[in-house]
Amino acid sequence: MPSRRSRSARSNRRVAVLLAVATLALFLLGEALLIAHSDSGQIALGHVPGLGDHNRITQIVSKHLRRGLAALHVPDDSLRMGVAAKGRTHVVWRIGLPPEASLLRTNYVLSRSVEQHGARVLSGRERAGEDGETIVALTVGLPGHPTHEVELVRRRYQEGEEPPRNSLLAVVLYGFGEDEQLATDFMAIKAPFAVALAPGGKTNASLFKAAHERRREIVLQLPLEPINYPQVNPGPGTLLVTMPPSRIAGLTRKYIHQAKPLVAVSNLMGSLATQDIAVMTAVFRELRGAGLPFVHVAPAAGAVCKDLAADLGVAYNEPAAMIDAEARQASPAALDKRWSQILEEAAGREKMVVWVRATPLTLRWLEPALRRRMPDGVHIAGPSFVIRRPLVL
């Protein structure tokens, strides 16, 4: 027979375990309640049908839309608010913009402002107003749970007004290789730029994941066989000219699926493959099916890509400028000089994409460079607003 002392000890242990479980349960319940009442918690709940406080979610989205308007320097008296007469969207915002305002940039900044906090622009459409103004109507909120109908109203120029030039400049960081820490440090910079990333490496999944979490636009760098391969090698998973077209198409499709959402696909090396019609036909057919443009970096003299893309209905692009050697210097003097030249050039163009090599020097230089005052009319935007995209019929 067990002794009374041993039975008492077991009973005390059971009580202690129950108390510990109850304490943990109360702690987790408290944490869950705190999260549920936070902005991020409400947005997360709002993604589940029937959950979340609609009024609270509307207030949260309003807050981030206002921050976007503040970043655009839109004055408070340019905003008119109302309530939808019907439908699930409760709030209607009408935002007046001057004739020189860029609707693309306004749309981009507002979209980024809400997307960084879990909401999104659900739809958008453009129309002409009765007095010649241009109106862009955006539905904003959560999937299946719209909260705002935002109308961007850009008035037309009056007689005698001279329209200023607006130029969009996109910056794409490339050359991370396998340096996961360098890529992570770049992703944390609070400045607008996109990243070009290659598939197949050991750090592939984590780099794409970090870029998506930071809401970075991504250009997929498709590793293509260069001349003198494998001495010159873009890395694992390279598409070779000796591969059958079905294999090339399958790998291209796989890389796109693993990396999406994407804004474009570019070549990583490929001085040999981009001269091969069979290889590029297989690649371009996949891009056409995915609705993705092609960005040709440093085209080889005999490349077939430009004409072939036109034949196959793929939007073809080339970077307007590359910053490479300047990013490898010991001091930022060459970077600053090249950047000043690019800004001067951008002021005379409608759109421009610049590729900048990622180095420790660039890491220190980039954020101040992107946040300094731009020439009049020059605006930093994502490549999705700058590169040529496929024509949708």
C-alpha cells in the first residue's frame, strides 16, 4: 500500500501542474486579447470572414491612407469625405489633386502605405470627369471586406497654365549573391527600391521571403548560360543551351512560381543563351503566359531577345543606367557623382530604371541618396510603374 505521504506528494504535483497550465492559459488568453485589440490584430482578424470590427478596421485603414497623403504633401483641405449610399464600402474619400500631380505616384504611395500594414487596393479604374478632370477610383480594404472608395481627382490645366514635366525613376538593387546578411540589411532600409534576386541558391527561399515581407517589388534574375560556362557561372539552376525547350520552359515556370509575386524577369548573365532562339523562345513563351515583361541587362552583341520578344508579344526593357564600378569604391564620391548625373538625366525623361549593385558601400549610401531632395518633377517609384508591361487585350 502506498504511504499517505507519497499520495499527498503526487496530489501536490498534480495541483502544481494544473496551476501552471492555468497560468499559461491565462497568459496566452491575455496576449491573444492584446493582439486582437491591436491594429495588426484587427487587420488579421478582418481577413477571416465574419471576424474583426468593421468600424475599427475602417479607422485603421483611414489612418494609413492619411499617412500616405501626408507623404505626398496633399493638403488636408483637398480631402472630402462622405458615406457610401449603398454597398459594403462605408467611406468615400474624394481627393483633389493639382493638374501637375502624378496619378501613378499617388496611387503607388497610397497603395504602399496601406499594404505595409495588411490592407490593400482591391481594384482601380480610371475615367474622365464632366469638366475634363481625370478621376482614378480605388477600392481599398481587405479581400471581401472593402472599407474605402477613394477617388483621386486631378483637375485639368486651365488656359495659360504650363504643365511641368513629371519623371518616374525606379531603383533596382542587384548582386546579392549568397550574402544573406547583406540582403537582409538592405531590406530593412526605409527607402523605396526594388530588388533583383536569383533562384536556386542556398539562401534563395529566405531572400525571397524577406523581400516579400518587406513589400519589396521583385525582379526575378533568370540564370542563363554565358559564354565560357562553367568557368563563368551564374550559379545553380542555370538554363543551358543544351537543354530541350521543354526542360527550359519547365524550369522557367518553376522559378516564376517560387518567386512570385514578381514585376518582371531579367537575365542573370546569359551572353550565350540570349543568342539562342530556341532557348529564348521557350523562356519568352512562359513570360507571355505569366504576363511578365523581360528586362535585358547588358545585352550581348548577338542577342536575339529584342526582336524575338516583339514577335512573341513580350514587353522588352533595358535598364537606362547601371551603377556598378562606383559601388565598389572605398568612398562614396564616385557614387554621388554618378547619382547626380542620373538625376539630371531623369529630369528630362518620362521614365527611367536604374540598376544599382548591392555592396557594403551602397548599403551606407542608398537611404540618404533616395531621401535627398529630388529635382523638380522627379519622383522615385517602383519598377511596376516604370517598365513597359505586356499589352492586355
